[in-house]
Amino acid sequence: MGRMILPKSTIGIVGGGQLGKMLAQAAQMLGYKVVIWSEEEDCPACRVTASTIIGPYTDKDKLEEFTKQVDVATVETEHIHLSVLQGIERQIPLYPSAEIVGIAQNRQKEKSWLAEHHFPVVPFQIAYSIEEIILFKKQIDADVVVKTITGGYDGKGQLRLSRTDIDQEQRSTLSKWLSSEDGLIVEAWLPIQAELSVIAARNIDKNIASFPVVENEHRNHILHQTIAPARIEKKATDQARQITETLMEELDYVGLLCVEFFYDQEGKIYINELAPRPHNSGHYTLNAAVTSQFEQTVRAICNLPLGETSLLSPSVMVNLLGELWPINVEKVVSEPEVKLHLYGKKEAREKRKMGHYTILADSIEKAMDKADSIYISLLESQH
Ligand code: ADP
Ligand code: MG
């Protein structure tokens, strides 16, 4: 068995958002020290750690300062320049590796890697002009979605086009993207029965543990709620878990990975994208699984034995986005069974993830009903 990085050691986290915050809290629970490197002062993760480094990721002095204090590092976002990740990796262990984060941060590399390794992905192409996008639409005779190769998240950098026409506004968005990006991804818009995700961890000793498959409901391309476990046939959930574990082995992955899947109307599954870090669809594990995805990340990168991944109860997690602000907190906390998590962000903006809540119940239906009624009452109390 390989060496464990034991509690009292220091874990460095690049990124200071809510994922960094919850990861830091899990590391502290196990007795680790945490250093957060964030580009923003007063970030959600900065509030829970004594030790923070604030400054651009491209600042070499900050990189020195970070790696000197840290025994092992990880990221809470994939959107960090590859050269910075490589710089960290030259000094200290970084999990997942720079190479893997480099694949997940670039849709072209990600989709090409998946296709080359025979994982199921929807038909796609790299397009360098509007004409090529239109041609691809014609060839597949279906609606498409155009995505920027880098920088996209929560539906940003995405445009859906109908199979038939393309309007002036869409043309100008595409022209703008094409002038600043070296190519765009254009992919078939899939008629989806459900969106699924699998979160799994692999430690340095190559042990793997995956969480149950969950169902994700998006609104306006952003996650609205996660239903755990997914209400789909076992054949498909087994397949999704198997694909995830095979993928981790082929990447020689260390750390926590989320694989987002599409489950189409014929019951086929496709990989949508990879997130090399804790994922919004795993937040339910904080309250409804034996081990949380955050604790599991710490266990994987420190080479501890992985924690039990089974569910304590069916559950539903609902995101609270900035448009709900100012939120009626009294209303949420007066529901005794609600597990509320607020990230402590300074400012509420539209589409910004400000918090979430999780409901546990003895059936998925009951959890969904309760989650819905709270959400509706929050919407109503805005007016
Ligand atoms: P992000 O990085 O913003 O999460 P995704 O590629 O996961 O980007 O897209 C966000 C959401 O948009 C997906 O979860 C899904 O709801 C929808 N979507 C994206 N691509 C497709 C597609 N090819 N077919 C159907 N829905 C899609
Ligand atoms: Mg996604």
C-alpha cells in the first residue's frame, strides 16, 4: 500500500468558490490544514480557512508561496491555465494531474479523447466558420448546440440552433465567438429522457468507489435539482457506473471525478462532459450519503481508504440561484427537514449559485414534493 498523507498535513486548494469551501470544511473535519489560493478576496472558501493566498494564478511568487506550504494540492475548478497547473505539479503532488485537468478544461480535447478511447459521445465536429456549422446541421439533419471550447460552465458559452434556420442575433454571437476562439464545438442536440451523473473517486493505490447514479434536472442549461438515486432501469445505471470506472482506469485518474451523462429516448447513454472535482450534482452526499463527495476527494488525494458511498436515504437537492435573492431565509429554515447550505457569496447575481437545500424522505416522490413546495413558496414570496 502506498503512503498515506495523514491528517495534520496541509492540503492546498486552487480556487475559492463554494466547492473549495465545502472541500476545505471536509479536510478540516478529518484534521487536515488547508490553504486556499484564490484570485478573489473574501471568497466563500477564504471565510473558512486561516491560510489564504490571494492573487492571480499567473503570479509566480504566489505559486511559490502556495507550493511551499502545501503537501498535496487539488483544484475546485478546471478553469485554471494549464501552465499554472504544470508549475504546481513540478513542486508538489497535484491530483487530478495537470494533464487530466487540461483535458477536462478543453471541450475539444475532452471530446476527442473520449471518442478516440471509444466512449459514447454525441456526434460532434470542430467548426471554424458559420458555414461549417450550417453544413454540420444539414448533414445530421437535427438541432445542434454550439459550445465554446474553453471557459464554458453553467450553460455559459452555449447556443442552441434549430435544424432549419439561424437568425441575425445568433449569427452575431457566433461571429463574436469565432473571432476570439480557435474553433467551436458543434454537436447534435439529443432528445433526452434524463440527464444522469456519476461521481467516483480513485485513490493513489488505484482503489475506486462510485456513488449511486443520480438524475439531474436542468433549467436554462443550469442544474436545478438532483434526484438521488436516479429513477431509471438498473441496466443503464450499471452501465454508467461501469463506464465511469473504466474511464478512471484509462486516465490513471487520482482524485474525484464527475461524469455527466445523457440518457436518450431509446435508453442509450452518452457522456456529456467530465468535471475533475466535486460537482454540484454531488452536493446531496453532504446530507444523504455515508461519505460526502468532499470527504471522498480528500481521502482519494491523500491515499486514505475510500469511504462508503451508499445512500442514507432517497433525497433531492435544489439549487438556489441569484435571481431568488433576497431570499426568504426564515421561510426555508422554518421547515424543519430542510438542510440549507448558503455559500456566503458577497453579491447575488442572476444565474449565480448562492446556495442549495437538500430534502431527505423515505421515498423519492415525497422528497420531490417537499422540495418543490419549498421552491414554489420561495418564488411566490419574491413578489
Ligand atoms: P456546462 O459546462 O455549462 O455544464 P454542458 O455541456 O454540460 O455545459 O451543457 C449544459 C446543459 O445543456 C446540459 O446539462 C444539458 O441540459 C444541455 N445540453 C448541452 N448539450 C446538449 C446536447 N447535445 N443535447 C441536449 N442537451 C444538451
Ligand atoms: Mg455540464
